[in-house]
Amino acid sequence: MAEGGFGESIHQDTRSRGGFNPTLTVLLVVVGVVLLFVIGNYALYIYAQKTLPGRKKKPVSKKKMKRERLKQGMAPVGD
């Protein structure tokens, strides 16, 4: 068997070259993409808040309106 084995020779080559650490490079790329995604979503949210109209409220049903009037002590319409 060769001295050092296969795995050790690879690690020695990367250390001696002095290039970028591949793990660090991948980590930086992933963090950069995630950060870009979050910032983009925030920018779109702010843009939508400024430009889009507000949501319309759901219409209140007649049954609920009648119940509210009874709670307030008003006579129901038609009685």
C-alpha cells in the first residue's frame, strides 16, 4: 500500500496549493443565495404594501347584522 493512503494525499494537495476552501466556497454561495431570496421577498412585500389596494372586508351576513342589533337593544326590522 502507498504511503499515507489516498485520502491523505488529497488533503495534502489542497493545503499546499493555498486555494479557496471548497466547503467555505459552497457555504458562502448558499448563504448568499438565501440572503438574496430574503431581501428580495422583503423588497416585494414593501412594494406591494405601497402600491396594491387594501383588502376588501367580507360582507356581513343579514343574520349577523340582526344579532348585533338585538345585542344593542334595537328592534329588528320588520317586526
